[in-house]
Amino acid sequence: MTFSFSKQYPFNESIFIIIRDLIHQTTGLYYDEQKRQLLGDKLTPRLIARNLDSFLDYYYLLKYDDLTAKEEWLELMNALAVPETFFWREFDQIQALVDIIIPDYLHNCYQQKEGYILPSFSNPLKIWSAACSTGEEPLTIAIALKEAGLLDKIPIKIYASDASTRSLNLAKQGLYREHSFRNLSLSLKQKYFTQKDNLWQICPEIHHYINWQRANLLIESELNFLKDTRFIFCRNVFIYFSAESIKKTIEIFYSAMPTPSYLFLGASESLLKLKTKFDFQKIGNAFVYVKN
């Protein structure tokens, strides 16, 4: 059976499979047969933009064109991105981080180092929001840390990455529509955002804490900043990955993270069937994967 997105671009099974597998190998994103039409709909504008005659031509461009493939992969990641996020999403995990995990970690540091003083804490705690989309998640983390007084007490570095340059550019602007605030209290919205026409601008003090960068989770060379990251939020990403891609990503995480460290996944995601080295724990009202 052939899905025709236009008379010009038939997307038969064999072409779908080779493009699907190339995307999976490079990005971790996996499209099964039921999502063939969805993938075709996302790719068709790229064929038009490149003035190509077929999906097969697009495959050859991605696979073999040394001149334009790198640039086109960036555009493809923009096309495949699913920018569905909002402030205070699945907040129980961030609450556990701010109220329990970081305070306990600092208490243990104090116990282990005689004369330890919090303001002179020399090694910044690194927090990484992987697949941050348009930035609501890392900004939520920064606001929560600020509200708890932790940003003013110890050095903390917050990294935020995404494979989509379009999403990252929006995150760097720090402007948000009302839809992003459906879970955030009005008091916090008014405290940390300033209205600009129909949009809301995050305050510079909070935005300054975020280090924005593009990264593909399957390419270790793009994750050099991951080393010694103690807290990783990789939420609502693995629902689009195959088990093979998830396992590869988790192994990259585990090998780079210190001990102890904490991995936060989305509520609908689980590593239990993959038998990873992380321990599955409940901390406060949140479920967390811990490297002990």
C-alpha cells in the first residue's frame, strides 16, 4: 500500500523503512508502520524546501550528501520536534529535588567534611534538562530553586539542551504564551514574568541561570557537558525512542554521572524492563532513578 501525500511524493513501504531506520539510528526517534503517514507529513515540507522529487532523493541527501546533510539534519530535527511542554509540569519530581534530594546531599557533604561552609561550596551542582524544548522545564527548576533559597546559597549550574534549534531559539528568547502557564500559580507568574503585549517575558535573573545548547542524546561528543552532572531531567523523551535507543542513552548517562546522582523520567516512562544499573526509588511523592 502507498500513502500519497501528494501526487509528487509517494511514500511506499520500502522507502519509508530506509528513511525511518536512518532517522532512528541517528536520533533515537522511532516511527512504526502506524506512523508512516505522520512521518511523511513531517518530511514533505523538507522535500519541497530542498526542491527534491522523491523521498528516496531525500534519503540520499541525508545519507550521502556531504555538503548539505549536516545542515539538513538540523532542519529535520526542527520538523520532527514535538514542542508540548508547560511550566510546573509533573512538579512532584522538582519538589523532591528542591525539598529533599539537594538538602540531603548538602547535609551529607557537611557531615563528611569537617568545617564545611555552604557559601564556600566550590563544586557547582550540575542540573541538566535534556530535551528541554522551548525552555519551560529548566526555567521551572530555576524558579523552584530560587523560591527555596538554594540559588542564593550554593553554586548551581543548570544546563538545557534540545536537538531542535528552532525550539532552542524560542527558549533563548524567554517569551511565552498563556498556554505555557496553565499549571503555574498567578503569584509566581507575576513575580517572575513581565507581560509584553500578548506574551510573557521571563525575568533576566532567572533566565541567566540557564546554559542553552543544542545536543543529540545519542551522540556522546555533543554531551561533553554531561560529565559530573548529578541531576538529569530527561522527561517525555523516551516515549518516542525505541528500547534500543533508550538503553544506549541510559548507558551514556550512567557512565558520565557521579555517585550519588539522580535521573528523572516522565510519568509514563519506565526503565524497569531494561534492567539498568539505576535503582528505582520513591523520594517524597516522586519516583526517581538513583545511581548509588
